[in-house]
Amino acid sequence: MSDIRDTAVSPADLAASEATPEAKPVRRDRASWLWLLNTRLVLGLIIILIFIVGSFVLPFFAPHDPAQQATYMKNLKITPAHWLGTTALGQDTLWFLIFSIRNSLILGIFVGLGISAISTAIGLSAGYIGGAYERIVMLIVDSFITIPLLPILIILGALIRGNNNFFTIGLIIVIFGWAWNARTIRSMVLSLREREFINMARFSGAGTLAILVREVFPYVSAYLVVGFINTILFAINTEATLAVIGMSKVDVPTLGSIIFWALNYNALFTGNVVWLVAPIVATITLFLGLFLTSTGFNAAFASRRGVA
Amino acid sequence: MIRLNNVVARYTTVRGSINAVDGVTLEIPDGCILGVAGESGCGKSTLMKLIYGDVTSPMSLASGSIEYGFADGKGRAITSDNIRDVWFNRISYIPQSSMNSLNPVVKIGKQFVDFPGSDPDKKRVLAQVREYIGKLGLPAETLDAYPHQLSGGMRQRVMIAMATFFSPDLILADEPTTALDVVVQKDILLLLMDLQEQMGNTILLVSHDMGVHYQVTTRMLIMYAAKAVEYGDSESVFQAPLHPYTRMLISSLPTIGDDRARDGIPGRPPSLWQDLHGCRFADRCPLATARCRAEEPMLVEHKPGHWAACHYAGELADRAEAA
Amino acid sequence: MAVILKTTGLNKVYRLGSFTRSREIRALNDINIHVESDRPVIVSVVGESGSGKTTLAKTLLRLVEPSSGTATIYDNVVAGKGVTKLGRDFLGAVQPIFQNPFEAFSRYRPVDAYLHETATRVAGLDKAQANDAVAEALAAVGLDAVDVRGKYTNQFSGGELQRVSIARALIPKPNLIIADEPVSMIDASRRMIIINLFRKLKEEAGRSFLYITHDLATAYYISDFVAVMSKGTLVEFGPAKEVMSNPQHSYTRLLLDSIPTTRTRWRPRAAKAA
């Protein structure tokens, strides 16, 4: 037995010595997340963190319900009492904005989770199980993909105008938004299915569910993280677009609805530019944060793929 | 004569840098077929890249130089600084995977004609090429085909044709037959040997297959952990290897008809990330002594034309001769 | 005498192309193999790429369904009529070793997880027994369970990983281990470690092997029987020493002729001045 045993070498050497100089050195400290951090990702996370903490924590300190009209004098300029002035409806712009950001984020996260859960389950199962099941499922997926979301939402909005529950919008976005991710995940699973370790797992006695969860899922998890963040972006964007054209429940403060009200009350002409500009800047910054985080994760995962 | 003067090839990464080739000094005479052997990670591919002049970040020629012994069209001596200028003219390269080297959407003929610095009269070049590939056993229709329409053996012949068309002085072949079937491999190797005999150029052949080395080469270079450990005439290296690693390498390969017990070499080469002292093979060498671990053996000519980097090579050579 | 491996009229046809214009590829063409023995054997299937040897391995492992024909491994019908249900019975009788050790394990899981899974799910052992079985299997391939525990694929060399792979295949004590090009991705100087291990496991643990390879030299070294395949057809079969020293089929002769050995030269070396 001992004649075929390798001499004991430390793990770092084990990995490095076998590697050709071209291969990147292996980091074996899995507990440390340092490999994740690159400038883009850090910047994006900081932005998002500020938005999340700000919009979820600050509302507890709000003096009044910011949506309530005629609380203050109309169209006030920036003063120490009102950091962004007031709106034409007598609301404090800053507090309204904070609540809007919070609601938009809630919607985005809710939709993101919903879409991720559904598309993952469907994509994983369709890709792995194959056969008739896959064909039927992909038929449904492709049908959903080709349905354009915005016109549907506009039609639905026009039909049940005003009676829109805020979360109905979210639900509809989920229903019409899950298909694209499902197709991508299914493609990933199709190629994973051919890999040797799947067969190894089968010969180790693993069943279909165990294989999907333990073997396949880790390989798609990188995509899922990026996909989740992109979905948040997509959801907030869609809701904002709807709100701006008045299709959403504009009583509820969201980024889109602020812009809607500001446009409706001709903020530019009345000189209350801040009312319009502030939410736009906030939206752009939030999207920037989400985008940076998404591409930052992507870059981090891609750099890791080169290893091992 | 190609001279390698203490060349060091360094890979610089975020984590640090390693010397994939760590001080190799050799003289390669013209007209020989030099086989370079060693396990993965020993530096043989890096050495090829270095000699070919394909030195791009993160790899760099950290120190040392290479003199090629031939001059370019203008009479300038070629060294590691300007070797790139004479690619395909004086020096060429046959890669392992022809499928990765040929443009899959361009016909073979066009890929020949696309060489920089070749005759601007495309028709004339094509005629010459057509004639040339006929000599290599390829039908003229090859030029009108796409790479995927040819078999692996034919594609590799195309690569050899491209590499030898301008009759370069030096041809580097990195595992040229590894991806081929054993029957096709024999044809390709015989072709290479024929061409070498006709053109009298020098061929550097990297292969993990010692059988290929035995059949094809006139000189052998054995590398281990970025160092050259044995260098000499093929016959001499195979019949009476001086370095323990070479001996173990040759005896680890089974041969048909030979029923002797064979053993793989246990253990692994040392990590190049560490600071290495002494002989790099000491940990796996059955003959290692304290001197081996402390003092690095230099490549010494123990027999005429046969170098080895081992403190005990001389003794072992004498013992072998006496036996 | 136990029938270790028997295939009758095994065929596999792939159809390429579309509805209107398709092409047939006969990956396996009427393969008939019969190996009977009282003692464990190593059968090598040698051939070049495209010979069908990998398709044969996949068919016997039930990763691919044959177009027609039957195959039996010991008492298990693995292909064709009466095929035993794909479950513990099959997995406990036939186990694979794959070509690329780094691909054989997920890089997100510690490799010993697969060994434990095999012990509990296929061999049906409880946790304590499983630990022992895993340690025993690893010891049989020359590895210490302590060195393997909790480690991921990139912490091993190719040779070590392949040995872990072999250990995993040993755990359910299968009748036949099918090794598909198990050493072609391992450094040449370390291949014999694995090859010698196969022989040792045959002799000491009583495991039979089906060794798929393009390398005739290693096949010669350990096989009891050799099957030579070319373009989907079995061209020669017989005891290893006989086939190698006295090949009957022209293809086998061609194959043996083309191997670059370190014994006789294709071209005599003219005495060249160095």
C-alpha cells in the first residue's frame, strides 16, 4: 500500500505544483469572500446599501404621512425645514421621495424573488428532465417570452384603472417576466447535464432532486445572483414607466408616481424643478448602483471561473 | 547553432511570480531533431514559447538571451529581441491542435496566401503551394476545402506545410501528433523526418510520449521543475541515461512484449512558488543525499556530448559502463 | 464459470441531419463479446477515436441505449430485452471510472461527499459503516481518508483524483468496473501507478475491469483479454498476449506496427555527429 502513496504535501503546494504556470493560483480560503470584491461591486453595493438603509430606516422618523396632501405650504423652495422643498400638493418632497424609493425597492425585491424562484424551478427541471416534459414547458416559456410586457400592462391598466392594487402590478410583472430567465437557466442546465460529474452522482445513487439541488444548482447560482439583481432593475423600471404614464396606482408613492405627479402639475413651468429632478436623479443613481452590483458580481464570478 | 544563455522565463501574477524556465543554458547544433521531454509543469512548453519569441504578458524573458545563429534578409543577426520579425521565414511553429489554429470559416488556400510579407502575386503563391502540398501527400483539392472538411491527419499536414513552406531554419513542434490516432501519427512523424532530411533544418519537438522521442529525435532534452536535467544524443540518453529522473521516466513506460514490472514515479514535482534550494528532484530521488538537498547540481558534460545535472551522474555512468 | 461480460448483436446507430437529408453513423456494429471466467479478469477494449469503444462503455453503463442487441454483466442484463431496473441492483454491480478526473466531481462539493453518498445510497450502509467503508476504499488505493476529507477537486493532482474515483467505484463492491480511458489525462510518468493499481485490485480485491483505451502498451501490460475495435466493429478478440504477439487481423497488425516503441526504430539512425 505504501509504495503507491504520495508523499505528504501541504494543500497549497498540492494545488500550485500541479498547475502549469499559465493557470491562475488557487485560493483555498473559501471562507474569505475577498475574491468577490472589485471596485465596481463595492461601489454598487455601497450605493444600494445607502438606498436600502435610508429608505427602510428613515420612514420611522417621518413626522407625517408624506402622501397626505396639503400638509405644508405649496411649492416651497429648498429650506432647512424642507431639504428638497415641497410639492404642488403640499407634500414634503424629500419624505415623499424616501417613501417612494422604499416602495419601489419593495416592489423590485418582491418581483425579483418571485421571478427568480419560478424561473429557477422551471428552468432546472425542464433542462434536466428533458423529454416530453421539457418540450411542453419550453412551449409555454416561449409563448410567454414573445408576449410583450408593456402593452399588456397598459391594456390591463386601462381596464382596471384606479382600482389597481399596488401589488397586483408586481404580480403581473412576475407572471410575464419569468419566462426569459427560465430559458437561460434551462440552456445552462442542458450543457451541465452532459458533464461527467452528473453521471458520477447518478452512480453514487443520487436521485433527480438531489442532483438538481446539489450538483446542478451551484453551477447556476452565479447566474442567479446576477439575474436577481437585473430583475429588480427591470421591475422598478417597468413600474416607474407605468406610473409615469399614469397606469399604476399613483396614490402610492413610488419613483414613477412622483415623476407622474410632477409632470402632471407642470413642475418645470411652476419653477419647482427640484420636484421633478430629485426623483430622476434618485432613480438614475439607484439603477447605477444595481447595475454596478450586477456587473461587479458578474466580473467576480467570471474571474473565479478561471480558477480550478 | 542556437544558443540559450541562462534564459529565465517568468510569469508575473497578482499572487507573485514564478520562473517557469529557471536558468537554462544550452547549445543546439544545426540540423538536429531535438526532443524535449518532461512531465506537465516542467517548463517545456514555456521554453518553446520563449524560443519561438511568443513572449506576452504575464510571461516575460526575465533574464538571459537566445542567439539563433541565422540572420534575416538584411543580414542582421537574430536574437530574442527581433525573432518575431522572421516568423514563418526563419522560424515556424507547428501547434498541437490544428483545429484551434486554422480559421474555421476561411478556405485553406486563402489561409496560406494570407502570410505577411509573402509574394503579393497571390496566384503565383497558390501555384507554388499547390505543388508543395502535393509533396506532403495532400491532394490539390485541399486548398479549396474548409478545415472541418479535412481529417485530423490532413489538417496537421496542412499545418506542417504552412510551417515548412518558406524552408525555415528552425521548426518548433509542440505535441504535433498528440491529438492524432496512432496510425496517422506514424505517417506524420515520418513526414516530418523526411522533410528534415531534405531541408536540413533544426526541429524542436515537444512530446510526452517517450516512444515518439525515441523514434524521431537525434538529441534529447529532459526538463524537470523549470530546469534542464539531462541533454545529449538520443541514443546515449535512452541507452544509458545519466540522471535518475530520466532513468525513472524511461522505465515508467510499458512496452509491448516487455513483461518487466513497471512503476510510475511516485510523488510530484516541487511547487515553483516556493524558494527552491538544491536539486529539485531530491524529494523523489531514491539516491538523494544531504549534498543533493543543499547544493544544486549544474548541467555538466559527464560524457562527450551528454550533459546531466546530477552530483552522482558521473559515478552512475562509470558504474553502468563497468556493468 | 461465471459469464463476466456477454454482448450479443449489440448495435448503436446515430442518425445525423434533418428530416429530409440524414446520415447514419454506426457507432457499434454487431458487437459480440463473450468473456467467461472463474476468477476476476481485466478485459481491454482498444481502438482509435471513432472506433466505438467509448460508445460500448456508455452502453454497458446504460448511459446510452443501444439500437438493438443485448448485453449482460454477470447476472445483470444491462441492455436489450429483460433489462434490470435502473436502481441499486445495477449500481451495485457495475461502476464507472471516467476519463477526466477533474470533471468527474463537482467543483463545489468535497470529493469525499461522493464516496459517502455511494456508501449510504448504493451500498446501503449506515453512517458509521459508511465511514469505515470509505476509509477502507481509500486505503486500498493508497490514500489516507484524513488527507481526502473535506477537500475539493482543485486541491488534488490528476493522479490522486483518479484514485479517489477508483476508491468510490470500489465501495459497493461491484462485479465489474468500467474504466473509460482512465489514464489518458494523467501524466505519462504517473500512469503506471494507476495501471498497477488496477492489477492489484483485481488480484487482491477480486474486481474485474473493463479497460477502455487507445494505448496498447498499457493494455498489454495488465489485460487478460483484449478486444480490438475499428470503426464500430470488433475486429479481433482473444487472450492479451496472443493478440499482441500474433495478431490475426490486418488492422491489429497495423495498429501494433504504428506504435512508437523504445525498442526498435522505424528508421535506422545514421550515426550523426552531435
